[in-house]
Amino acid sequence: MPSNATALLHQGDDRQRHHGAISTPVYRASLFGFESYADFEVATANEIAAKTPVYTRVCNPTRQALEEKIALLEKTDRAIAFSSGMGAISAALLAFLQQGDHALFVSGCYGPTRQFADTLLSALGVEVEYYRAAESPALEKRLKPNTRLIYLESPGSLTFQIQDIRAVTQLAQTRNIITVIDNSWATSLYQQPITMGVDVVVHSATKYIAGHSDVVVGLLACNEDLYQRIKPIAALLGANLSPDDAWLVTRGLRTLPLRLAAQEAAALKIARWLQNRPEVRQALYPGLPDFPGYALAQKQMSGSSSLFAFKLAPSTPKARAAFVDSLRYFTIAVSWGGFESLILPIGNAFKDLPDTRAALGIDDDTFRICIGLEDVDDLIADLSQGLEKFQMENKSP
């Protein structure tokens, strides 16, 4: 069998169907026509199964090529591409939860996921409960007779806490509970949750998979039986990925192994460097041996990406601003996983939920950075001068 890096270059690219085109063309068609009544009947019967395009909201050949590549990488039967990560997440949650159900979410999950659970799911009559990542090896005490879904995100996207995926799925399987995981941080290359018993994998593929900060996209992967439950919901929600955006994501996906390897190497070097700086109390990177959960991460993942956090020495707002504002190559921005390096102050995260904030280990001097594809020595030099300005400002009266 070929490696993932080789297979993703070819999976889903039906070149004979597309007149020998090396790259699957962009099908900018809202609808597809048929030569006969019989052909139309066959097509409409197969549309939800995504075998024959009838209307692009449900099925499109450009999007199909991307979905086949993702299913290959995640080792699932099927995948669905959405116009955002929240499109994928909300479709999965709405497919499996209804009034009277109980759902468990890891407390440090992606902010909009938590907002969706607290607002729309709660309004629909779903009982929402949160668990700490450290509880994942023993969640049985959290389960109720009406528990229908457990939502994981490992590593998390703020302080990168690791959940014990196998422990959660083994427990869930004994109770016939659906498990969903956000796999955006590790990507399909470095973590394959389906092989650890997870039912549904979701991605904010805006991040590493697309990789160029020019498209917003969500992905969902699962096996056939669950696909048949999710796909009709996805079609009705209408959050489908456009053909043009699907082409962009497929183009980005082709270089994912190269980009991720380069970004991982740079992130590890920078994380180690930060550990030795006097201005830094802690570097929170799952690829570091002293990271809490490192041993578990090594069992669950084959690599680390380039998003991590660090804590500066206790400081003042002026010192924090002096550090961030002096950086040349780190742009202050949300999201992550593109070609560019980013920094995000996360000290205000969960200010209204002090217990969650404490469990995640966030304080006012916590920052998240994503290492891009710039020269690593240039990034270190940039951080160095920023930390020097931080130190000077922090010492001033």
C-alpha cells in the first residue's frame, strides 16, 4: 500500500472522467442536466449517497474529489466538505442529538463549539455538560441513561491538553454512545481517531489542510452507516463547500505533508528555545517531553503540528503590549495553520468561567503562537527582540 503522502495525490482524481486533467476541474455548475427520464430517476435516487451530481448543494464533482482524499486519510468510508468548521461540527451534533438527550463536551473545546452547545443545543432541549480533559480516562461517573454523545478535542486548541481517546471510545462503545472528535490540530496525517474507536472526525480545515489562509472550510469523516444519518442533515443545512473553494483546499492538501513536517520542526526548535528564556515560565507544546500528557500524546499521535502556547513571567498590560507590538513576523490574528506565523493573546479566554480557565491553566500572561513557513532563525530573532522589550517594560516603574 502507498503512503498517505503518495495516495492523497491521486485518490479521487478520476482523470479519465475529466478528460485527462491532472487536477480535478472546478465544476462551477449549480445544477446538472440529464438526457432521459430514466437517467434522472437514477441520479435523484443516488444524490444523497453522493454518487451522481444533481444539485451542487448536495453533490459536486470538484467537492467529491476532496472528500475522497479526506476519507482516505482518515481511514473512513466517507467524508463531507462544508463551508466552515462549524458547518461540519453543527451537522454532526444535530444529526445525533435531540430533545431529552445528554451530551458531554470537553470543557476546553473550540469556543464556537461551546457556544453552539450552550445556545442552540440547549434551546433544543439537549442537556449539555462539560468534562475536564484530565477526566477522560474515567468518564463513567459523568454518564447518564440518556447520554447520547461525547465530544472530544485532542489536543485542545488553547493549552493543548490531551484526552485519552481510547479510554473514551471504549467506554462509549459499551453504552452505544456516539463519539465525535475535533482533529484540526494534529490533522489526518498525525492522528487517526477512527483507528482508536472514534465514530466521527471533524476538522476546521481552514487551518493546516487548506494551509494558505485563503479559504474557510470544514470537513467531516465517518463510516457509511453514520454518513447516511449525517448527509441528509448536511444537505438541509446548506453549508456546502463551493466548487472553487473545494479546488483550493485540494490544492493545499497536496502539500500538507511537506508543510506540516517543516512547521513541526520549526515549532519544536522554537518551543525548546522559549523554554530557556528567562522571560518565559512555561512552553505548552505536546512535542516537548516535559509537556503534561506527552506520553499519551506519543501513543495517540505520530507527530506534532506548529500551534502551541507559552506563559510569560507575571507582567503588566504595558509589558505584554510591548512584546506583541514589537514583533515583525508574527501577525496578531485568530485562526492558525497557514503559511504565516501568528500570535494571539489568550489571557482573556474563559474569564467568565474561572473553573474552566483554571483547569486549562490560562492566566493573563498566556500567549498562543502558530509557527509558519518563515525561516526559523528569523522567527527566533524576532521573538528575542520582542522578549527583550517585554523585559525592559516589565522592569520599568
